[in-house]
Amino acid sequence: MTTGTTSLDGAVVEFTHARSSVIRVENLQHSYDGRAALKGVSFGVYPAEIFGLLGPNGSGKTTMFRILSTLMLPMGGRAVINGCDAASNPAGLRKQIGVVFQAPSIDVKLSARENLRHVGHLYGMSGSALDKRVDEMLYRVALFDRANDRAETFSGGMQRRLELAKGLLHHPSVLLLDEPTTGLDPGARRDLWQYLAILRDEERVTVIVTTHLMEEAERCDRLAILSEGQLVALGTPTELKNEIGGDVLLLEARKNPEELAVRISQRYGVEATVLDDGKVRLERDQGHRFVTDVVEAFPGEIQSVSVSKPTLEDVFINRTGHRFWTEEQKGAEEKVSGKKKSKKH
Ligand code: ADP
């Protein structure tokens, strides 16, 4: 965005050149049985960018996805895609979007081509225009050589790519994906993200994708980070990480982490917080130099220290004061990806 002032006949006029948004979400609210799931979220998504909705379980990603894909009406605020309001013009909005749900929607008994032709018919496409578009999409997602094979013979990654082609067949300018890499091994995950980038660059599609995975969020052009139904950060991954000054230090106290955090805060004038796992966390320029200083200042009180560059999880902690994952959730996620890795080898 460019902002500034200019003079017209002596009058100073403020101007703002905002990049026009394809998707506008304004003060969006939703509750289930009186419990708020979205508490007034606002953001805009620019044309041909990959925009991520990152948040831990329960943060409101699926609720946002359901509203944007017109499966559910918002209880307050607005969601607008290409000028079509989700509440007052859901049919118009649906024409603007392709949707890839978490649950598979292809018919595995049909070939890739048959799946796409079937979807094309549902959209009222036919004849050579449909044939051309089917070929185009098969080519885009690198399934052209397997066009006549049944989808049940495809790997998980190939099936997901067919879902992408299906979502884009009717030329929507926006593609919505809900946790699209669920169930894929790490290689297929990376692959899918490469295809999303190709679709953005070559089809000029605006992609909005929900994820709870940091490494996927890193691949987005911009991110909205949600926590407990609220927007806690918005920007490019680099911008967000750069907002954290210097390094992140995690200290393990020998005895009382709360007391150590207070004393460090007082001594150095920094914010030191105790995380859910009992570690004392602080942000500091030139973290390595600070380590010697703090260990000497509190002799015998610090069991271990780690220094690292800020990650997106640090952005989340910085904005919310708590970790992205509870230890329990982290264990469950590691178990799942561990299982997938061992299955592959
Ligand atoms: P996420 O996709 O980030 O996990 P959700 O949008 O699914 O988040 O959930 C946000 C909150 O709304 C959570 O507290 C969740 O328990 C609640 N919630 C989601 N769907 C329903 C539902 N159908 N009925 C009641 N509560 C729900």
C-alpha cells in the first residue's frame, strides 16, 4: 500500500493506493451455541497470491473456510469475493470459487479424465470447450500421461492433484483449500505446494489455504494467523518474523521459572515470559552474547539455554503469550508424521 499527501490547487489531499483485494473479510463473526468461533476477523487477499490461514486446532480456520465457501452464513460482518457477498449473493460468489475440501471428492473408480468431464457437465460445460479445458488442467497438474487410468491406481499426492484440477475446471479466479495436505507424506506435501505455486503463476489464481503446519505457512505469500477466533498477525512470513527483534532465547530454570522470569525482566528491562512447558522465553539482540551474561548473573539457577532465529511459532507466542501446540497436540502430530515416514521407507 502507498500512502501520502499531494497538493491540488493548494489543498492537501490524502491519498491511499491500496492493492485491490479479491477477497475482503470484514469484522467476520460466528458462534456455535453461543460460543464464539470467530470474534470479528478482518483481512484482504490480493490477486494471484497464496494466502494462508494459519492457526492451531480450534482457532476458527474451518469456520472461516465454511463461510468463504458459502456452506454457512456468517452471524456478523461480511465476506466478499470479487464483489459477491457471501450472505446476500452466495450463488454469485460460488461462481467465483473452486473449492478443495479435506475429504476426498473424486470418484476413484473413474479415470482422471472421466472425473473432470463429469465435473464439467455439472458446470454446464460440454463439447470441444470441455475437452480442451480437461486436457489443459490434466497437463497443469501433471496427470496428462495418466489421464485414462482409474484414480484408484494413483498415489495420494496424484489424487490430491486431481482434486485441484477439479476445483479449477470452471475457470474460477479463487481457489479455496481446507488443509489440503492432510494424509500426504512429506514429499507429496512439498509437491502439492509446488503445484499451487504453478497455478498462481500460470493460471493467475488467488489461492486461500488453511493449515496448522508452520512449514506450509512459510510457503505462503501472506498469512493471517488466527488464535481463539481472533486475527493475531497479518503479513508475509518474513515481515512477521522480522518484527521480532534479534534472537529468541529459551531458558530452563533449575527451580522456579516464574521467579527467574521476573528477575530477568527487572534486570534487563526485557519481557520474559514462562511458557506452558515451564521454559522462560525472551527476545534479545545478539542472543549468543547475552547467554554468557545471563548465566553469570544468575549462577546455578539456569539449567540450560537455547538461542534461535525467530520462527512463525515465535510470532504466535509473541502475539498470544502461549505456544502454538500444547505438548499433547504436538505429541499427536509427531506420532502421525512419524507413522507416515515409516510407512514410506
Ligand atoms: P479450526 O479449523 O481452526 O480447528 P474451527 O473453526 O473448526 O477451528 O473451530 C473453532 C471453534 O468452534 C472451536 O472451539 C470448535 O470447537 C467450535 N466448533 C467448530 N465447529 C462446531 C460445530 N459444528 N458445533 C459446535 N462448535 C463448533
